[in-house]
Amino acid sequence: MRRIQSTNRSYFLILKRVALVLGALGVLTYIIFHLQNLFTGPEISIISPQNGGAATSLATVAGTAERAEQVTINGNRVFMDAQKRFSFPILLLPGYNVVTVHAVDRFGKEKTEHVTVIGPALQ
């Protein structure tokens, strides 16, 4: 009888330790998953205009900025919707135009993307 109780206690202690280790691993995974935002910074995806593409004198810069709190296009602050999408009209000069999209996340991490667009031909 005493041996059965001792065996049951051993199994209970093993199960208790396994549950503790699994719980600790779960908490650690959760922390690492959320801390990755601290290290990766914002991610900019420019949908239009395409790099090297031609456009009329008025073009709309559109895209998304994941994990960004603030976005600027050529120095102008741009507002984002809840899905982190942005859209902003810009005037293009004849020839090559460099469009700069800059994003900052809540931790101060920055990311900048550039797109070159060919403006209208001189007439």
C-alpha cells in the first residue's frame, strides 16, 4: 500500500514539473513574440507608384506601414487608417523624381524607402 502511494506521489511530482516547464515555455514564447516588435521596427510597403514607372504630373503614393506610428512622404506627415494603409498625392516635376517614405514606430525605430518615378515630359 505504501509503495502505491509513493508511486502516485512520484507521478504527481513529475506531472507538476512538466506542467511548470510547459507554462514557463509558454510565457517565454509570448514574451519573445511581443518583443520582436521592439527589434524589427516598422515595415514599409509601397504599392504605387512603381519604382521606375512613369506618371502624370499628379501621382498618388499609396502603401502600408506595419508597426508604424507616424509616416511622412517627402517630409509631409501622412495619416494612416486602422489597417495601417496610407495614401498621399504628390506633384511630379518633369524627369526623375525621388519619393521618400519615412516611418517611425512607437519605440523610435525608423525605416525609410525610396521610389523613383519619371514625371511628365517637357512640352
